[in-house]
Amino acid sequence: MRDTTPDIERRLAAMIAERSPGERLRMASDMSASGRALLRAGLLRQTPAPNEAALRAQVFLKLYGEDFTGAEVNRIISSISLQT
């Protein structure tokens, strides 16, 4: 389902294209940080993590868990757990 008209989509694309590469990179970075913050908040609401490392592990699994083999996931989670 799309709730944005093609005309508005074209106008938005033109506005973004007018921005400098640095501005577009900052916008993407800000959106990524916002998405990560929303993910963290949602995870905490579903199941409060016992500590920051456990929360980081949950975020990793949601974002990247399917991109790695089981052994790689276990190694990364172990590494995250060792961080303070």
C-alpha cells in the first residue's frame, strides 16, 4: 500500500537530490540511528534485557542474525557479551 502520490514522491526525490552528498549522508546516518533507537526501545518493551551487553546482542540478532552462520553468530554474541 502506498499513501504518497507519485507527484509528491518526485518532489521529495528532487528535494533530496538538491542536498549535498554530506547532507544526504548525515540524513541517512540520522535515520539509521533513529531506527536503531526504536528497535532498542521495542526490544526493551517486549523483554527487558538484564544488561547492556544482552541488549546489544538482541539488537545484533534482529539486524544481522540471518546474515551469518550459526557459528559466526555465536562468536559475535560471545564477543558482545565480553564488552562492558
